[in-house]
Amino acid sequence: MREERRSLIGWVAGLLGFCVIMLSMYPTIRGNSGFAKLLDAYPEPLKKLFNLADYTTGAGYLRTEVFSFMAPLLIAIFAIIWGSDLIAGEEERRTIDLLLANPVTRRRMVIEKWLALLTGTVLLSASLELTLGLLGPAFKLHVGWGPLTAVVLGSGLFALAFGTLALAVGAATGSRAVARGVATMLAVATYLLSTLAQIVTWLRPVQPASLWYHALGTDPLSSGFHAGHLSILVLTTIVIVALAALGFERRDLAT
Amino acid sequence: MTGDTLDRSEGATIFLDHVTKHYRSGGGVDDLTLSVGPGEVFGFLGPNGAGKTTVIRLILDLIRPDSGSIRVFGRDSRRDSVEIRRRLGYVPGELALYDRFTAREVLTHFAHLRGGLEWSKIATPAEQMQLDLDRPLRTMSKGNRQKVGLVAAFMGDPELLLLDEPTSGLDPLVQQQVHGEVRRAAAEGRTVFLSSHVLAEVGEVADRVGLIRNGRIIAVERVTELQHRALHQVDATFSSPEDESTFRSLPGVSTCTLTDHVLHLEVSGSLRPIVERLAATELTDLSIREPTLEELFLSFYEQPNA
Ligand SMILES: Nc1ncnc2c1ncn2[C@@H]1O[C@H](COP(=O)(O)OP(=O)(O)OP(=O)(O)O)[C@@H](O)[C@H]1O
Ligand SMILES: [Mg+2]
């Protein structure tokens, strides 16, 4: 609940630091024709793998340095660590005995914990967007609020889905370690699947199975919002919350 | 088990009906049947690992029985769990609190979850226990944390109190305060279910006692009967010779040996005749000791229907 406010502030600070470093490096790359030539020499598959297209433009730079991997995964790791702690942490610390001595259904507990996770993820994503949007121009990086919102939304929903998964696995097993392990592994797997599918043609048909693909694989920074893809993320998350409540409902707690 | 416990499911505050719960790693409780009436202080007495905490967590629906059923206030412990928990207070055996917060924050949060109690209902018991509400729980001593747990359980005057070894690790002064709270609750007609592994504690506050060991209930008795059964061990040393038969014939004496000025007695019931007789001797040493839990349990195996 209100318990993680302090750690949230830490995460916001960390993410801000990351953004500022990335932004401060941009002016050296922007419009640098030498750099552009160097990149042109990269083989095509590598360019796709590392998202190197238009590296020297604002959107391209952000896509490569911030949103190709680091920022979404940082938010996701935050959400996974927090999500795994919300229920399984209460069990491991044994505070759940006192909490559930109150007249609260287990379902309500799952939903309230998830709302806390949602709030935290929204705050973290919003601070990411504000940092890039407000500080970007100072480093001559202009991408506009629309594309920025689209890509931050994709990142935030990706993180929320896997934070929710961590919450659900924690609720179903009572173990934070298992919750973190499962959620992190699957998050990385969907990233790899989506990214590799760009260069490995036979993987392409299974690409839609990757949540990363629905969140960021459609390049929201240049192509904007994709309601269809985003609603898949949202629906998946809602299904996981329901499963979390079901799994939690049937268990012996803190045994 | 005495007959009066079996047929009291009607109107019972807590009723366990052939409840079995086994943990995957072994241990648990076996085929427990138990009934606690309204307004009663029920002592649940047993050694470590007997199954006391298991029973209390089953009542709370934190864990579920493999078989059998539990009714609290006449309601099903699983289906009506929220309604049941609205009417009870609980002190866990291993009390864990939200360490980063102050007692005030935690108690306010729980009061909110209980549908918004007035702060005065929390503040009064906290004052009575001389609790500093504004220190982080992490910096509190074990005794003070236990008091926070007790205030949380007692706030809003619930009809049923489930206290799992509420005084373990507390100094005698705090123990007395806890016993005082239990008696006050009982005097107001509320029901208390208190687990303990200390005979003296149960003897002090309980009306009835259930003895549990290895997941099975060995006996359920009134405290007065139990105290009658509890044989005091009396050891005395005299400076002048005494006649063994004058001790053997005293009321309540079951074992009597006198060798070399050293007397050993086992006494049930009132100690008064013994003490009066001893007062007439030249005593150099005297010890009177309550039976250990082990000795008490043994007494049930040796004479099951005594
Ligand atoms: N979470 C658990 N997982 C596996 N076994 C357990 C668990 N909790 C208790 N047990 C086992 O069940 C039995 C009863 O344990 P329980 O905690 O109910 O005893 P207790 O009477 O409360 O003991 P204590 O006085 O030490 O608190 C013990 O053999 C214990 O080892
Ligand atoms: Mg216990």
C-alpha cells in the first residue's frame, strides 16, 4: 500500500538520471554525418536488431537508446519487483495474518494491491514522459508529446502486464523469488521473441504471441497509437488480475 | 473428552466438527471436535508443535481444513469468513507488523479496514497499556510491539478474541496487563480463545481448558478440575525427626515418602492442610512446585477416566 512510496521515489530518481544521461549525449550525435555514415556501414540485420534506423534524428535516437530496451525494461523491473512483493511479501513477512484478520475478502486485497501497482507504474511512466518531454528541447531533442505519449504508454502497459504477472504468481505461490523469476523470464522472452522476429523470418508468425511486440514492436514513436495492440495488453493484464484473485482465493496462506 | 463439550454445537461461538488438517511436510491436527460457548474464556494448552496455531489459523480461514467443518457464530468459517472476521480480534502467535510505520498509522489503517472505528476507541486501550503510538514499530521492544498487536485485536470490542500465545516473551508485568484485558473482555460477556503452553497462565484466566498434543485433543476440562488433577510437588527438609504417617493421612496426598528428614509429597487440590501441618515442624527447606505440562499430560494417559 503506502509502504512503497519511498522506493518509488528512488525508482523515479534512477529513471530520471538515466534519461538525463541519454539526453545529454544526444547533441554529439544529432546531425553528425560521420556518425550516420558509420551506422550505414552496419549490416542490415544488426540495424534491425539494435533499432539503428534514423539514429541521428530525435525520434530515432530515443527509440534506440531509450525505448528499444532500457526504459521499458527498467519500468518493467520496477513493476515486477513491486508486484512480486505486494502479496507474496506480506506472506513472507507474515504480516498477512493481521491484515486478513480484518473483514477484507482476499479478492479485494488482490484488487487493492493491483491498484497500488497501477498507480506506481503510472507515476513512473509519467515521470519518464515529463523528463523526456521537458528536458529534451534543452538538448535539442524534439519529438513532440504525441509520439512520446504513444511510446511511454506502450512501455508502461508492458511493465504493468509483467508487474501484474509477478503479483499473480506471488499470490498463487506465496513466494517472491518464484514470482520475480517467472515474470522476469517471460518479460525477457517476449522481448527476444519480438526483436528476433524482425530478422528471423520463420519467427514472424509467432510474433503476436509476444507482449513486447504489442507494446513497442509496432514502433509507436513514429507510427503513433495502435488501439488494437494496446487493448491486447490491457485485456491480458485484466485476465492475469482475475487469475491472481482465483489463485489467491484457494490457497493456504503463509504456510 | 467430557460429554458436555460434544453436544454444544447449538449456540456455540466456535464449533469445530471433526476437523483434520495435515501439512504437506507432516504435522497438523487430526479429527478435532471442540466447542466454545459464548462468554467463555477457553484455554488451549499444549506443548510446542501441538497444533494450537494451526487451529486458530483454521478458524480465521487463513488455511483450510482437509476435512471437517468449522462454524463461528453459527456461520460457516469459509463462506462467511468476512462476516466472522468483522466480529473478532486476533493476536498472531508470530506477531509481524508493518515495521516502517508507527503504531498510530497501522492501527488507523486497520480501523479503516474495519469500517472506520472512532479514534477514541483505539486511543483508550493504547493509553491503558502506556503505548507510545508515534514511534516506528521497528524501533519498539518486543513487549511494546505485542501491545500494539493486542490493541489491534481488542479495538472495537470484538465479540470473539483469538489470542495465540499472547504473552510469550513478555515480562510478568505486561503479562498481567494482558490477563487483565482478557478478564475485562470476559466480564463484558465476550468470548476468548487463548492458546498457551503455560499451565499457570491458563489456570489464571481460563474457565475451561483443552489439552492438545501431537494434533489431537487429549482432554477438555474445567480449570478447577484441572487444578485438582494437577499434582503439586512438595519437598521439605526438617531439622528434627517427623512421622511419615501424619503426612500420608492428610487430604489430597497421593504419594508420600520420608527418608532421612527429607519429605516428598504429591498433592492434589488445596494445599492448606499440608501447609498447616508443615507449619508445626522444624523446617529448614521447602519447595512447592506446580506440575510441568508434561506431568499434566501424563496424568491423562495414566488414568484416562479419573
Ligand atoms: N506452515 C507449516 N508447514 C508445515 N508444517 C507446519 C506448518 N505450521 C505448522 N506445522 C507443523 O504442524 C504441527 C503443529 O504446528 P502448530 O504451529 O500448529 O503448533 P503450536 O501448537 O502452535 O506450536 P507452538 O507452541 O510452537 O506455537 C507442528 O508439527 C508443525 O511442525
Ligand atoms: Mg503456535
